[in-house]
Amino acid sequence: MDPKALAFLAAGLGAGMSVIGAGVGIGKLAASALESAGRQPEASGKLQTMMIIAAALIEGVALFAEVISLLLAIK
């Protein structure tokens, strides 16, 4: 097989795995936040703010991983 084709395959797998990891992380984050809001409804405003910040950080890491995998494929 062509090394360039293998590089693109590896980049696709790396990007896919990073998106799957981000999805699992955001799912666990949302589940924990909803459970906490169910136990203590008066803290739901603070929980929502913290959840949005954490979700943005998770998405940032996933985007960074995708960019790195695509850059490695291009080289």
C-alpha cells in the first residue's frame, strides 16, 4: 500500500477516535450535571456555567487532536 494512503487512513482514524472521546466526555459531563441539578436544584445556574466551560474545553481538545492528525497526514 502507498504510505500516503496509510497516512490518510491513520489521520481519519485519529480524528474519529478523538471525536468519539469528546462525545463520551461531554455525555458523562452532561449526565453528572443533570444528576447534580436533580439533587440540588438551586445550584443549577452554577452547574450550567461550569458545564458549558468544561464542554468547551473538551471540544477544544478534540479539535486540537483532529488538526494534529490531519497535519501529520499532510506531511
